[in-house]
Amino acid sequence: MGALAASWRLEFRHSLTSDLAAPICLALKADLSKRKRVKQKEVKKAHEKAIGRQLLKALKLKGKFLRHGEDDGEPDLIYSLDCKTVGIEIATAFYHNEQAEIEIAAGAGQA
């Protein structure tokens, strides 16, 4: 970062009154949190699609991926198999409850 940009940032920080600083900090945190959730959702969708491909390959089925399911109760993946629309729900199994709790907390942004 250039000296001018660093200087402007320092001046901007120091020029904020305490009344303005808190809402701006909260807005920045919310924006970062939103970006993190969006990234987690992208990673989850890519994971589900990869698992779906592996499932079809293991079952020796030729299917065409149509789309990801809607969050309102549809399965995770929607495929076309032999001219039929098929939904595939991807679920993760855990060996221990503690592992599941850690994964759930990480997904909720608490870990």
C-alpha cells in the first residue's frame, strides 16, 4: 500500500467521531461476515456437485447436471437421468457428535 493511501486511512480513522466509528465498524464486520457466508455457500455447492458426480460414476449412471436445488426443500442437486428429473440430497456422516458440532459451528461462522 502506498504512503498516500496509508496516510489517508490513518487520517480518516482519526477524523471519525466515536458516534460514527461504531456503526461503520459494525457495517464492515457485517460485510466481511456476508462475504464469508457467500464463500462458504460456494464451497458447499462445489463439494455437493463433486460428490454427486462421484455417486453417478460409482453407480455407472450417465446423468446431466441441471442445477443446484433451491433452499426451500428441494434436494441439493437436480440431474437428468434417462429423460427423468432426479434430485440428489448430499449428507455428511460423522463418527462422533463432537466432530459434527465442530462442523456445524464452522458452517455458522462460530469456529
